[in-house]
Amino acid sequence: VDWLLGDRGYDADRFRETLKDKGIRPCIPGREQRKTPVKYDKCRYKRRNRIEIMFGRLKDWRRVATRYDRCPKVFFSAIALAATVIYWL
């Protein structure tokens, strides 16, 4: 993982330091209460919305949202099938 995209809820110095120790660059905007502003890639952060929309669409599929399938392979197959159908619609 090169980047971690997160919302303001993950803005903590300790969390950022842990990510940097692992070689992951955080793309997390700072909270408004923060005294010193934090730099982050605004363009990359805006694209985070696409990921959230895809997860929201996948959760429309009841089988995926409630995780009927306990086997990881079958669950991944259900996600792949749902993503394919969502892409074509």
C-alpha cells in the first residue's frame, strides 16, 4: 500500500506516525480544531468519493451486505459478480 485515503475521523498524529513508519503516505485532511494545518493531496482525496460510492452500491446487494457466504472464496465471487453487474448497468 502506497497511500491511505481517509476522512477527518482518522486525523491523529499517532496514527500518521504509525503509517509513516510502515512506509504508507497518509492522505487525510486535518480536523478544524488542529492548530497547525496538515498537508495532503487534495486531488487524490477528492477521488476517494468513487471508492465510497462503489462500497455503497455493493451494499445494495443483500447477499454482500449481510455476508451470507462464510467462505472467503464464495464471498469474493459474490462481490465480483455484483461489481460486474453494477459496472454494466
